[in-house]
Amino acid sequence: MLEIAGKDIDFLADRADAGPTTRAMIEKVREYNASHGTAIKYCDTEWLAYNTETKRDAYNMSSGGDATKSFMFSKWIYALNLLKNFMGFQRMGDEMLFVNVNNLANTHSQCVMDTPKEGAYLTAAGKAMEFLSHSPAARVLKIKDYDPSMKEDFQVQTAWDKDRRRVVLYVCNRTEGKRSAAFDLNALGRSFKSCAQTRLHADSPLAMNILNNPDAIKVITTSGKASLKKGVYKVEVPAWSFTELILE
């Protein structure tokens, strides 16, 4: 397709998560650009954070042993997978032009906004997307000797904001226990005085928002001093949580 139409297109579209398939496709685009002098980007036009590597038994509600999509996509554990996948897309850099989550509102539970006739509310995935839409993370930083795969349910990330004024830390804990992370920021050559924290979490990986309980997925924000020791910022996070820390 690139050989036929590459000179006439701006981006190549496919559907996959932020794993080996997408990396392989980006490599094909990179090779074509290098040999043809083009600047084609890659994008995902219909992204489901499905991730077949996950423990499907946690989703199962049928006697046949198969995970049902309407059950799976409405749960917090799926939203955490969405956040984890998005971090993977971010790490792919500028060659990853955009990703479109599937979808806004037209499929029950497989959406960011559920719309029963009685009203409308954000799903668990909707809470995740709402958070991402406000996050200032813009320029992902490479962490030395760290390249997590999509199989890993505990992941961290660092990024500058657009103006390289604030550092944004992500901690995704898609596990059943408390976890901790330490970010060595000495290489940035900056000092930080304040820290604003946003945390998304739920009481259970199978928690879900519903019309009568639209805040089962909790969002807690706090702010205070940035407590770094010798340039290292340490944070402890609860089970089944996603935490953003903005250092300024």
C-alpha cells in the first residue's frame, strides 16, 4: 500500500494496541520515509484497550468461560488497561500521530459515555479519558534502562509539559497490592518546589460507574510541596490505581 500510495498520503491507519504490532507498523513507515523522503505518520483509528495478554478470568461472567465484551469494557480494570496502553502509545513519540478510542457513546459499555434513556454518565473508561484530556504531559522522557512491555501491569512514565516547565509523572498500578516508585530527576537539572497530584482509583478492579452511582471510579486531587531527596521523588500508590504527579 505504501509503495502504491505513499507519495500521496499523510498518515497510515491501522487498529492495534500499543504493543508489537504497532511497533512493527511504525518501523515499516519509518523505513519508507527514509527511502522516499516522505514524512508519513502512523495512527490508530479504532483503538480498543483489549489486550489479550490480560487475565481474562477476571472479566468472566458466563458459564461457558468466555469473557463478554459488555461486561469487560465497563470495568475499572479495563480502564486501567486503557491508561497503560495510552502510556505505550506516548512512548512511541512523534511518529504516532494520534489514537482514537472506540468509542464515544454508540455501544453499551464499550464507550466513554453511556447513554441509557434515563440519562448519561461517564463510564470507567470515560473517567480515564477525561483525565487524559486534561493531563499536561506532552514530551515523553526516556527513562534509562526502562522499556516496559504491554504485559506489565505496573508501569511508570515521565514527561515534560509542552513548555518544558513542569515534569509529569505517571504511575499505573494495575495490580492487587500497594506499589512504590522512585524517579531520579537529577539529569533534568531542575529543582521543583510544588507537587499537584491526581489519583484515579476504585475499591475493586471490577468496579464500574452506573447511572445511580456515577462516581464509583474516584478521582482525588491534592497539592503540596515537592519532597525530593537528593533529586529523587518517591511515591507509594494503592492497588488498582493510576496516579499523576505534576512537579513544578
